[in-house]
Amino acid sequence: MAAPGRLPALVMLMALLAVALFPGADARIFPERRSLAQTGVTAVFFDEIHWDNNGTDVAEAVEIFGPVGTDVTGYKLTRYAGAGGLCSTSVCPLPSGPTLTFPAGSILRGDGSSGSTTSGTIVVVFPVDGLTNSGAGMALSDPASQLLDFISWSSTSNTFTVTASANTGPASGETSTPVSPRETSSTPVGYSVQRTGSTTWSSPAANSFGPAYAGQAVPSSEGPRIIGAGNLPSQLVVDGLLTSTGYRGTAPTGGNTSPPTPVGSTVSSPPPALSTSNPPPVDTTVSSPPPAGGATGTCGSAGETPIYAINGNGQAQAIADKQVVTSGIVTGEFDEANRLNGIFIQTPDAQADPITAGTSNGLFVYFVGTSRATFPATAPGDYIQVSGTIVNYNGLPEMNAVTALTICSSGNPPPTISPVTLPTDLRQYLSMQVNFPQTLTVTDNYNDDFYGEIELSVNGRRYVPTQVADPGAPANAVAASNDAQAILVDDGSSLTSRSSPPLKPPYPYPGLSDSNTIRVGYTLAGPLNGDLSYGSSFGYLVEPIGNPSSAALTFDPSTNPRPTAGPAVAGSLKVVGMNLENFFTQLQANGCSSSDCRGAKTQQQFDTQLAKEVLAITALNGDIYAFQELQNNGFGPSSAIATLTNAVNNAVGAGTYAFIRVNQPDGGSPSIISTDPNCARQCVGGDAITVGMMYRVSAVTPVGAARAITKNVDPTFPSDNTRPSVAQTFADNQGGKITVVANHLKSKGSACSGDADQKDGQGNCNLTRQRAAAAIVRWLASDPTGSNDPDFLLLGDMNAYAKEDPIKTFEAGGFVNMIAAKIGPLAYSYVFGGESGYLDHALASSALAPQVQDVAEFHINADEPIVLHYDSPTGLASPTSMYRCSDHDPVILGMTLTPSSSALPPPAANPPPIAANPPPASVNPPPAAADSQPPPVVNANPPPVENANPPPVAIPSPPTAEIASPPPVEVASPPPVQNASPPPVQISSPPPVQIASPPPVQIASPPPVQIASPPPLAKSSPPAVATPTPVPTNPKGGCGNACNCPNENACTNGNKPCAWFNNACRKLSQPLCLLPSVQL
């Protein structure tokens, strides 16, 4: 492309040529060209503009001038905000961003303003104040993006050169032609500046836009209008997007149904396909007869572009931004109110391109910018011919800006429905009717509420890669396999949870409720049929045939039934780990932000949350509970732990349970553990949430004081972004002792300084979690509570899956993964992005492991739809139902402790220190059999996350208080929970859900995990770690068959913990992230 100012002779030649070719155009001299269009010398340019006047700027417009009859379909106006490049939407309010594309049928009409019958114009009128008054520019380019004209205007100096960049559009690197003299705030309404030469303009004067313009004012709520001068008065904007010129189905001039060829130009062939597979040339001539069924009219006639020629056989469509005429049989009707405003059509079998060629024979016709009522109503089986513009919508070839639709015949048999077996390349089936004959399992129900979507997967439940494979290449291989296993199912509706009217969760039919749920793990009863769609941000999606679409699908709940009572575990002592998902007694109100008060927003939400938590806690009927995600507001009567304990006692009997107070200083100055009995904020660590413990008074007695680990205890413990772990020793009634440790390690979502995501499947802050794990192992080796007993149990949300480095660090320190040992490799307590795994761990010291008789997970939360959660705006959350009281499932262990009669064994050597960004552990357990885990499915979402921890608050250290057997909790007027003192429900060996008959995984005497030994983190030697001989275990083969859903963050709230699944919806025209975040 020639540089600006390098073509003076060519410019003069162009001007002379234009005058010679178009004698009536001498009043408007063509400006110099920055480049040549593919069709040769094209005399189309800006010749008039209005952008400023006294008072509110109205009727702002620009006129394009050229030979009469020139087809400017596909020409583009691109707006600039100066040298920096394209104009932002806020500055240049075009509906489609900085570029406006002229729709099919845009023709330069005779305007009469120059007295010529050979020149024509077209006018774009902008909304009120639609053109900025300073530092603005506009480029005109042809369909091949060749620059034709580039002007700029301002109230001051107004020429600029656009920064050369691939992202700065057709004027990249070019210098604008300034419009001068300029309009100002004193220019009268109705004036404009008109071109008089290549680079010269008139002073502001009465506009000559033509009679159709008539100074019309476009309201700010509307998009730009394209106005034909003289004989083209039609308004071309509907719903903010351009339509055609208004000559739908009729000839603009002389009865010719196709746009006139531009004067002095040639018709270029369509752009080549973007495929890299070098397909043979496509024959776009249709010669096959129409299908049987009495087809008449013009469907299938010569001159049409077949659908397969539009789609191409590569990974990119062959035709885009071009007007075509095509035909097909209607297979999916989604143009009713509140639906997708379009229809799916498919080529009749006799004319279809073989599917083996990789081309699709289907097309979605989208009535955007065009009133559906303008065209005949259609129904499945109608054979139609349709004209419009082919576009690429987020990867989906579709037709919009429809100009004509003709029904040739009705009642035709549908084209053959394509059977699809996953995994496969689905692009060859785009917009076609498909059938999935495989058994499909629900793997994601999160968007049932927000978008009316669910995700289905082949081969049952799929697992988080690092749940079943080592980090790095093995986990990445699992992730890649997951990507091919899932398919989204939509409801065919344009409604969302935020629309008006709002969407009611459609699945399962006739609508979701607490008593009519759709759990991850349900299977689809029967094959899936529908039209296949696509979006770059959410992947492939099926629109089931029917209205409502949800009525076409039936689910089988027997594949993952709801548990109705807590799991029965053997042993005299039951210990529970339970994530409460932000149980806060202080509401998000009265100045308490969502980062400080992360729980309920209203009293009704709090009452529902508390009731649900109590139902779940009492169903578990545990003796010791280790909680996570309690509000960190101390231990007074209104604290979270006191309120919860008191509510449980109201249900089962006063004084049944008590809670543990943490008020021992941690040796630092200041102490990170508050010893103030009236502490009401950040009392154990510096985060808004903390861990806590509750115990059955009749079953166990606290021994000594609770202790917490902070950086004051071990300088390698990352207190600045990790919540303190809390240890408490208990003695049971048979003389046994156990030290329970409640943990909640750093989340994966927010980055840690120097500890970024290594793209190995472990997410952000893996090193931080691993350092915390190593410090906890060393701390427990020192017997921090003075128990003089080797039985330790680590419980809690480690924010790490089974194969990740932090868990291997615990195992290397002598702890046994009791979930893996007792349930097996297919255990899960959390589901994110349609993948299952357990972040909630139970790790026993090797001395305690043989005393543990049973381990079970209580699947009341992870599989349930989020819409049943206490803060759902749908009102579907029930205070009489325990389901979805949290996003994590509780874990319960049954054990019988051996009476304590010996001291701790001598400590072993210290575990090797941890390297910065260490490689995956070197010991890989034997892989399960090939069919022991399902091929995983797509995961469009990143790993679960939560809030970064604020720095700890400096609190003075008053005298310590030690509480053994704390007094009963007193809470001011807590909301009562009904069903007091329910007898525990015993469940006799509930049958596990089978997944492809996986063999049990043997975990007998697992070898310690080897970790590379870089320089130590601390200068001083920490306490040694006891490394007893690993205890052989006799694991049960675990099984399960379900999945869950992702969580999505509110993009308007930077304090929320997660920035995850951005599920764009094609029916909303743009990606949205308007959903409530969920704390891990």
C-alpha cells in the first residue's frame, strides 16, 4: 500500500478520470486515495458532514458520494478517536462498536443535489450527540477492507496519523484529511460542511444532504440510520442494528431483483475459505431438483449459494460479510416470542454435500435488525428460499439482515438426522439436526438458572485432571480429553435470570424446584435430538426441538439419587469436616462490604442459610465437627460459631454441643491470634473467614487449649495469605485421644506474589499451599497441644485435589489420605466446571489410620443446582431442606480410638524443603485400569477460587485465657430451627453409584512422595517430622456417577473471590458475567 502523499500524479489522474467518466460529478471532486480497491479505481468518498451546532447537537450526519447505482453493500464506516486508534463504544456509540457495515442492498441513489443523474449518495444519520466534537475521524473502506477515504474533524487542529497496528482497522498507519473550515458550538442547526475538492471544504452552510434527510433527529436510544437521498427514504435501524435499504423482495429500480453492478467496476469472486486444508473449488451452482413433497417456486434454483458452500470444509467458514441467496428445509423453529428470533434450515438430502467432506449443510437464519413479522410465518418441513447477509457470529456461520423469504412448499420430510457419537469433530454438523445416541450424564447444572442451559457428558462423571492424574503433562492430557466429551443443551429461549420477565429454570420439565431437582449425575432417559449451534465462548450447543425445549428431555434420577439421611459409618466416634460456604452473622448491609460480610444479604436469607446448615449438621449426627468458612468474628454470643452451635442445640437439645475457643497467643508481637474475649473481627488470622470446631459434650472432652499455626509459630507458614490452622486435642469416653486440626488453605483463584499458575493443573498459589502443608507437618510433629498422643486428623478445605503437591506433601510427612484409602479414586466433594474431585480432605497420621473404620461423603451439595442455595433470587431455596446448604459436601469418618497409653514416637528427619515452583512429585501411583475412570469432558471454566486474604490486623496480646469444657453458648434470640431432637437416621450400606465398573484402587503402604530438595525457606531448623511406618490399608473401591456445575463471578465486584466461567450467550449478543460469586 502506498504511503500518504506519494501519489500526486495518480491522484490527479483519478480526478480527471472521474470527471471524464461521470460528467455530472464535477461539482464534487474525488479526494486522493490512500489505496486502490480490488475492483480498480472506485470513486466513492465522503462529501458532506455535520457534527456540531449551537445547543444540543442534532441530526449529525455524514454523506457518501459516488456514481449512481454503485452497490456499497459491505462497505464500512470505521470511527477513530485520534492517533491511538479505534473509537471506544462509549465515545462512538455505534451498536456494533467502532465499525458500521452497510447491509445488503445499499445502493448510491440519485440525490438531485448536484443536478446530476449520474451521481448518487447515501446518508448516515447519527443519534443525538452521536459524533464527538473533538479529535475524531472516520474511514470509508470497501468489503475487502481497502481504504477509500479518511477524514477527521475537531474544534481545533484535527489531522492525525493512526498508529500502525493490526488492531487499528483500515486506516492503520494512515494520515487523515482534515475537514476545514470547522463547525463550532455556534454553527446554526441545519448546517453542514461540504467537500469542494480533494482536500478542501466549504465553510459551514445550509446542508445539502437531500430531501429525505430533512434534518431528522435520531434519538440517543436508537442506532444510526442510513437514509437514501431523493428516492430512498426508508429507516434502516431496528433494535440497534442495521437492516437493508427497505426494498425487501422488490426491485430498487427497473424490476431487477439483484443489486445493480457498480458503474466502472467489476464483480469480484467471494473471498476464499480460510481453511488450511486446501479444499477443491466449490461449485456453487445448484442443478439438482428440489425434494419430493410438491416443492415449487424458486427453491434450489440456479444462482443460489448452497449452504455447504457458505460453511466450507475447514475450521473457518468460506463466506462472510456477503449477501447471498440460499434455500433449505426448516428443521428448527425458534422465532416465537422470547425465543432465539431465528430458524434453522438444512439442505435437502438430494442436494446435500456428503458429510464426509467435513462441510455442514445447515444454517441459522437470524432475524436481527429485521422484524420477523415482515416475512411469512414458517414451520418445520417448509422448504424456503431466503436472502440475507452471511456473518460469523462468535464462530457460528449465520444469515442475518434478511431481505427476502419465500416459502416454496410445506410438509416436506425433514433431512436425514445425523447421528453423532462423542468425541468427534462437531463443526461438520453446525446448524444441522443431530442425534446423540450415547448415554449422556448431567455434568453441569449451574446455568440452568442463568441461561437455561445444562451440560451433558458421555461416560458418566468426569474428574478434575489433578484429581486423577499428576500435575503437568498427565493432568494436561486428561484436560485435553475432557474437552471433547461434553455438549451443552439450551432451552431455546432468549430469557435469562436477569431479563424481564426473568427466566424460570427450565430443566427438568416443567421447571426446577427443591422437590423437582436436576442433580449432576442424572442421566438423560433417551437420545438427545436437536439443532446444533456454536459459540466461541461456550462451545457446541444443542437446541432441542419443541416449545418449550425442556419438555423434550426426561432425566433418570436413579443414577444419582438424593441422600435422605446422613451416611452410616462404623465406630464409636464420628468426626466431620464441613465447609459452610460463608456462614456470617453480620449481613451485607449497614456499611459492611461484600468482602467483609460474604454471607447473607437479608435476614430471610440468613434464616434460610442457618436452617439448612442445622438440618445438614444434625443429619450427620457427628461427635466432632471441623468447620470452614465461618465469619471471623470471635466467640461471643453473636459470633458465627456461637450462633451456629446454639441453633444446633435448639434442634437436638440444650447443651448437647459446645464449641472451641481459640485465644492462646502465638508468640509473636503482635499475636495474630486475638486473646481479647470481646474480639468481634479478624480474631483468628486476618481473613474475613476462619475455621472453627464444635463437639458433642457427652462424647468427648477437650484436653488443654486449642493452638493455631501462624508465621509467629513457624516463619515458613504463609500467614499473609493463608488462614491459620487450628488444632484441638479431645479425649473420648474410652480413654482414647485424638488431635483434630481444622484447615483452610489458600485458594487457587487469586494470584500470589511469586507463585503464579504454572499451567500444570494446580492453579495459582500452589507453592503457597505446599509451604503451608510442610509447615503444618512440622508443627504437628512438635505436638503443639501437648497431647502426648500420636493420633492426628487433618480435616478441611485444602484447595488442592488428590494428586496435587500440597496433598503429596502431607503424605510425604506420614499422613494417610483416608478418602482415597476408604472410598477410592472416584470420590468427590466439590464440582467445578463440570468436573468432580475433592478439595475437602481427611488425612490421618499413620498411627490413627488403622483406627478409622469408615469414611463417607454426604452428597447433599455439590451435585445440586445453585438455584437452591439460600441467596438465590428465585426464591426456590427452602429452609426445610438441607440440600445445597453449601457448595462443598461434608466428609464423615467413623473410628474407634485405642486408649492412649504411650508417648509420641521420636521425631524423624525433617521433610525436604520446598522449591519455588517445584516440579510435580516424582512418585506416581499405579494408574487405574483403562475403564476405571470415564473419559473426562469439556471444562470451559478455570479452577474454583476465593478471596485473597487481607493482611493480618495487629492486635495487642492481653493475658491468655484457657478454656477446658467451655460453658454453654448463649445467643440473643437466634432464629429457632424446628424438628428438635430428631433421632439419627441409620443408613445400612447405601449402594454406591456405579461408573463403568472401575476396579478398586489399592492403597496398601503408599510410598512417601519424593519432593526435590532446594534450599530451605527458613534460616533456623524447624521441628523434625515424625515419620512412622506407613500403615497398610484395606480400601473399598469407591464409585460414583454424577457431576456438578461451575460458579461465576460478578464482573462488577472486584472484591469477590473468583473470576471464572464467562459463559457468553448468543441470544444476548455479547458475553456476560453478571452472576453471583461463590466462595470456596
